[in-house]
Amino acid sequence: MKQRWLLPILAGLFSCSSPTSSTQENSTPMTYSFLVGTYTKSDDQGLDFLTLVPKKDSVHLQTLVPNLANPSFVLASKDGKKVFTLQEEAGKGGGKIVSFERNPTDNQLTLLDSMETQGDHPCHIALSPDEDFLILSNYSGGSLSGFRVDLKGRLAFSQLIQHEGSSVNPDRQEAPHVHSATFSPDGKNVLVADLGSDEIYIYSFEVEKEAPLNLKTKVSMTPGDGPRHLAFSKDGNQVYVVQEMTAVLEIFDFKDENLTSRQRLSLLQDDFDGSVGAAEVRVSPDGNHIYVSNRGDANTISAFKRTDNGELALISHYPSGGIMPRNFNLTADGQYLVSAHQQSGDIVIFKRNVETGELTQTGLRTKGNQPVYLFPLTH
């Protein structure tokens, strides 16, 4: 029997969840909606939902799917009608990937499928541009799991790729730890960050093949960097890599399906002394500004701007407003940045200057249960 979860929010709320014209904005305050991944401690916790109406000073968080263990990463299809999350756990079959059908008018979710990942502690999901293939990054398992996705959101296991290797930090890099997989904008390549081996793996992707992912090359990072997440520039010619363990944003040129390091930028104030843990990177909708979060004792979001020569320059390091900003995201129109803090439980709202890239705390915030991922819904 299909399971259903219902979030009792009026249908009209979602009709304005995507950017509107200036005329509409004048008559109806803009509403932004986010799926929120969490770590859980009890059965009443699970996948959360955030609603933000800045013009009304309103921010609201509630549980969308309870009794879902550690749904630490979540995303939706472009039309918002399919939702994919995971269960970051370990066991005989590893963690799990879970798919739902979502009704955008009332936010009702219907469980479609659930499968084991064959790797321990999946922590990241990548959906192909054509939305027909999912890649799970199994952190403790040090592996990638590939799943085909049919038009109804049902899953079929396709491929398991086990990484090997280690690096210089015996506590964090004793084995491979796959932290993320990112499709290139054209969908032909997948870049995989392995924190444990200090490498970016570049795979070709051809969904029509029996084994869609095939390794092309590996690019070594500076020993001890610990690559975590990455993002492509808007034109696809550069890659921004978060080096978790050294708190560095490294910029690579991506040409001929290979990476060449161009710039390394510290995420730390000059006088900083303490632990670090760089986490997430986001590119503004216009591609002109890059943002990176840093945990540890820093608890900051660093903002950078693109210069005329294609390099980045620091705007500022901003306090994130809480403890352990594991994840943050931008609204689709780039007007706001929302920061989620795993340890303090705060979700903090920043106003963003779309011209300069500068951030200002709005004073809007709410408390949640270990929020660790934010995915903006536009439908």
C-alpha cells in the first residue's frame, strides 16, 4: 500500500513559490519554499519543510515526512513533482535512496520507491540533467551507487563503483570517502570529490550504456585538502572545489574534460586561530558571485566576486549566524541566502545585494532539528 504524508499548507502558498513579475510582487508578497534535510533522533523527526515570506517577516519550519531516519540530503525534479532523499545509515545493504511523488498544489508526498545503496552512509545525491539517473555518494563506504529513474520516479539499481586509496591525514583519510558527485552542465561528465583519497574523479556518463559511469581520469588535490563539494561556473568552464580540511576554495579551469588549478582562496580571516571544516559552495543565479560555508570554530559564509580576468576576489567573510553551517542555499531569484546550522539548529536568513554580492542578516531565523541541507522549490 502506498504511504502518504500531507503538509497542511494552503494550495495558494505554492502558486507563488517561484519568482514572479514586479506587478505580482507588489500585490502578493513573495513566498519561498525549501525542502530541508536533517539528522534525526526520534520517530517524529524526518524530512522538513521551510516557508519564507520576507515581506511579512515570516519564516516557518515543520516536519513534512516523520519517521524517516537521517534524510540528510534531498532534492526535487525540475517540475517539483518528484522528490528524492536518502537515509544516511549503515548496514548489510548500506543506506537507502527514497523517492516520492509530490503534488505541488498541496505538497502531498506519496512514497514511490525505496532501495538500498549497497554502500554505508550515503551523504549526497546527484540527478542527471535529463532526470533519468541518480548517483549516491557513500561516504563511509567509499563508493558510488547509480540508479536509473523511470518517468514515474521508480528506481532500478544500475552500478556500484568502489574507490580505493588514502591520504596524509590518518584520522580522516585512512580510506576513500566519497563526498559528492556533480554532473557537468552538458551531462557528459560527472566529477566526484573523494575526501579520503584527496582526488577528484572524472567519469564519463552515457546513460544508454549498461554501465553508464566510466572513469576517465583522476586529479590529485594538495595532500590533506579533503575535497568535499564542488560547483560549475555558469558557462561550465570553471569548477569551484571546497577543500574541507584546509578551508580553501580552489578554482579549476575545466577544459578538454580535465581540471587545471587556477587559484586557491582561503576561507579564513587573517588572524583566525582554531578548527575548520569548509562545507558548501553555491554560485549566484547570474554567475557573478560565489559563496562558501566554513564550520569548526569559524562559522562563516565567505563571499567572492568574479573579476574581468576570470579569477575570484574576496568580498567578505560573514558570520553565518549559528554553529556549524553545514549547508546553505540561495533563493531562485538570488535575493536571499538561507543558512542551516547542524549544531545550533538555527536557520538564518540573509538579504543579498544582487549587484555587489554583499550579505546582510535580516533578523529572520527559526529553530530546527539538526538541519543539514536546503533545496529550493520553484514549483
